Amino acid sequence: MASTGSSSSIAVADADSARPCDAVVGIQSYNDADTIAGVVASAREGMRRHAATGCVILADGASTDRTVAVAREIAGDECPVVAVDYRRPEVDPLKLPYHGRPGRAAAMRAVLQAARDRRAKTCVMLDARLPNLRPESVVSLIEPVLRGEMDYVSAHYVRHPYEGAITKSIIYPVFRALYGARLRQPAALEFACSTSLLDHFLEQRFWDAEGAPTGIDMWLAATAVTGRYRMGEALLGVRSVAMRPVAPDLSTALGQIVGALLVDLKSRAQLWHRVRGSVPVPVVGNVDETAVPPAPDIDPEKLRESFRLGYGALRDVWASILPPRTIIELKKVADAPPERFRIHDDLWARIIYDFALGHHLKAMPHEHLLGALVPLYLGWLASFMLEPGTDDPDAAEQRIDRLGMAFETQKPYLISRWRWPERFRS
Amino acid sequence: MWQQVERILTEAAQRSVESVAAFMPGVLALMMILLFALILGALVRVVVFRALRGLEFDRHASRWGMGAFGDWSQSHSLSAAVARLAQWMILVLGLLTGLTALDAAVPSEFALSMFRYVPHMLAALLVLVVGAILAQFLSRAVLIGAVNMQLQSARLMSVFVRWVLLIITASMALEQLGIGRQILVLAFGILFGGIILAAALAVGLGSQDAVRRALERKARQPSEPPGTPIDHV
């Protein structure tokens, strides 16, 4: 790692910090003094192992603790830490982003612009709350891009089969069926991109769009896929994130992430209408096979009751979005005993597609539509958990793969109703 | 004497004929205006109905919670009901205009007072429409929010919100029409205040044990589930 020769490792847009480098590691932080040390240390070590000249760009939202000072101490002279400004918005307790990073789009944009100014060959985005981030993880993200093999490398964490159910049941299958790439975690907060893709990102117009703070990661992944850039996934092991003091509830989180997905669908309708099938995304890196993510504490019976409560109270609301045939099938599911409580893949795919149509046609205010999806999602999760064998990671992986295939099979259902909605109106 | 009687009778008959002759043009004008209003009303009904059907007014109205108003029409279509309402408004306006054509003080004053009442009617109609839309929006928001909070009484809460808003809206519309203002304000105040007082007494006195047990149960529950909390995203 080339030394900057500067007595201070923190620079704000000065000549030293504008020196070209191979790799830039971008970190968005705010009062993360407890965890930033590990992240910066891993970033520094990861770049050193790859013999890459690099620097850390810290998009710090005016932390009131020693986040920036700690980052400087850990980085030392090997890896300059450059602070960039971005406008961190006032935090509304009722509208916390699901990832806990207000102003993420603005911070990410500032990092990418700084990376472009330094003519970096690759830019890696990391979360400042990863206390157990390993240097190998940084290498896994950087290496494929620096070798010229990939343009976009997304993080792929080992998760418990019941974790990340929104991603597994909605984000991944829709992404796969509509955009044609089997990217397991499209909304991952960590990724690496090449110079050409970085320029393409900065040309997009969604940075200031409504929903950008929560959907920007997914929108960038969609931009990479639809722009036909070379995609990859890096295995980074089990993701351990420092707990946030306040986390949004399920309804808010689902509304944000699924809402961002549906907004993206609408903007790229001309593209995904022409996509047929899907291709697997290459996976790189190694993980510790013995590492097992902790099992979440969740009762499928409570989820089933939540679905039944939703059916009883929201049936009329669902009838504004879903066709009568789907309502009848949901009634059968609601009346089924636990051992036969199943929401089949085709039914689930049609439900999600109908909600996408409802969002597109403004069947009702978007907040109401996405709120009405929550009991259905809990029903799917209960169905998934009650299915024998889904607690096994390999079996769950295959199960989700079949779900993705069902979404691909049902895609003509969505396309026909998207193009000619009046034909299918009851 | 008989000559005087004959003269008086002749003068009376002449005055009657003159009165009728003076009145007839106004009657003819009234009949012509009514005929024109009939034709125009029928035409407006057809045009409005077709225009609303083309705009899918029924679908949009049921989305905004006004589909029930269509049941007032025989065809259960809100578009037909609005078209018929437009026709009747033309007829009523035609009648009022015709009355002003009569050279009669009382009918003319009546017609003018009705014309002055039309803005209040339109304002009341606007209040009803906005109130219905707001009631639908807020009741649905309460329903979805309560379901997602796992509240078993979600539907009851939603119905309560809807009816409170509809009662407020109806009261405002009636006040705009000037119908029973004093009584309306009193009745609404008594009703609403009574509901709130009854609810407060029920919770404060009648349900104190149940509330205490529920609060103790809530306090004993951990704020987060034991073990690892689930990350849904």
C-alpha cells in the first residue's frame, strides 16, 4: 500500500486525497465509533493483501461521537481516510429506513463521485456496523472486479432459512423473473463495482427520486443487471450487524423495500417485458462451513393466526387488488389446518404480480396497498416454515429456487395484465 | 237600476278578461320554458351518462368509497344517478325561471329565493363528497394498521372511524343547508360527548380490572422476543 506521505490521514478534498488509487472503500457512518474500527481495519488489510493502492472514503453524517477519529487512528498512514459531505436528513422516528441509514442515497452518491474523482478501478461499499467483517470478505468483493472478470459483485451472506423472508419470497423471485438474473440478495448493502459501472450509476436519475433512501441498493443492482454488466456474488459468511437502538416495524420495512421494488418495475417496464428466463449469477469466495447463523425466534402458528386475522378483516381490501379466484384460494388456505396450511408457489407469484399491477394502476393509495400485503407475507412465511425440511439450508435453497421458477412461469400473467388491464377487470 | 247592474257586470267581466289576457303571456312563457327544460334535461342526462361511463366513473367512485350512492338509482349505477340528478336540476331551474316569467309577486320571490339557495346546496354536496372520500380513506387506513398490529377489533375500529366521519360530514352538510342548525349542533354535541363519556366511564370504572391485567401481562412480556430477533429483509 503506497504511503501518502501526509502527516494527517483525514483530508477533505485536498490534493493528496485526490491521488488516483486502485480501490476505494466507501463507508457510510453515523455514530459508529464502536464498530468502525473493525470495518476500517478489514478494509485496509483487504486492500493490502491484494496489493492495491486504495483509500477509505467516509460518508459520515456529522457524527457526534469519535467515529471519524477512530477511523483515522485505525487507518494510519497506509490507507488515507477521506471524509465527504452529504446531506443527512432529519430522522423521522415513524419513517426510519429499514436498513437504519437515513440519507443513504446521498451518502452513496457522494462516495461514488469521490471514487470517480480518484479514477478508482473499483469501488466497494461497506456498512459501518459490521463488527465481524473479515479482510477476506473485502478481497472477495474487490478481486473479481480488479481482475476484469466482473463489473458488479454483490454480497451474499449465509443466512438462516427463515431470515430475510421478504428477500426470498418477493425481491429475489421478482428480480429473477423480470430482470433475468438469479441474484440472491439484490438489496445487499455491500457491493463492489467497476469504473464503467460506477460512471453508469452516476448517470442515473433516480438519486433524488422518492424512495431512493430505502431502495437505492436494489435500484443499483437492477441498473447493473438491465445494463448487461457482468454480475457476480461474493460469499461473505454470516452477517453480524450491530443492533440499532430503534428498528422499524415489519409493516414499515416491507412497505419500503417492496415499494421500492414496485417503483423500479414501473420505470423499467419496457425492459422486463422482453426478458425471457433467467441466468445464474457466478458465486466467488469461500466461507467457513462450520459457521451457522443463529435461528430466529419465531412461531409459525402466530404467523398463521396473523394471516387468518388479515383474511377476516382485509378480504374486501384484497378483493380490490386480487381476482375472485385468488380470494377463493386464500379462503381455502385460511380454513386449512396447520399440517395442510400451504400457499403454493403459483398462487404466491400471482398474488405478488397482482399487487404490482395494483401499485402500477393506483388501485388504492400505495401505503394502503403495501400495508395490505403484510398479512399475506406472514401467511407465506408460516406456510414456508410449516413445510417439512425448510429448516435445512440446502433444502431451503432448493425450495426458494423452485419459487423463483414459479415466478418465471407466471410472468405472462403479469405481462398480459400490465399491457391490457381493462380486459381482465371484473 | 238594472242598467247600473248591467254596467257593473259588464265592467267586471271586462276586468276579468283583461286580467286573464294580461296573465296568459306569462303562462305561455312558463310552458315554453318548461318544454325547453324538459328537452334540455333529457339531452344533458344522455350526455352526462355517456361521458361518465367513458371516464369509468363508477369504478373510480367505488374505489373512493362512493359506490353505495349508486344504489339509489334503479340501475345501481352511480353514473346513471348523477345523470338523472343533472336532468332534475335542469328541470327545477327551468321551473324556477318559468315562475319568474309570471307576472306574479309571490312565485317570483319564491323563485329568486330558491336561486339564492343553490350555492348552499352545491357547498353541501361538495362537503358530502369530500367527507365520503375522507371516511373511506381513513377507515381503510385504520383497518390495515390495526390488522398489522394484530388487533382483533380492527374491523370494529374501522367501522367506528367511518361512521364518526360520516356523521360529522352529514352534520356539516345539513348546517350548510340551514336545516335545524341549533338542534343539529346540540344533538351532535350531546351524541359525541355522550359516546366519549360512556367510553371513558367504561374503561375507567367498568374495565379497570381487565385493563390492569392486560397492562400487567404486557409489562411481563419482554419488549423483544426471547432469542434472536428475526430480520425479515
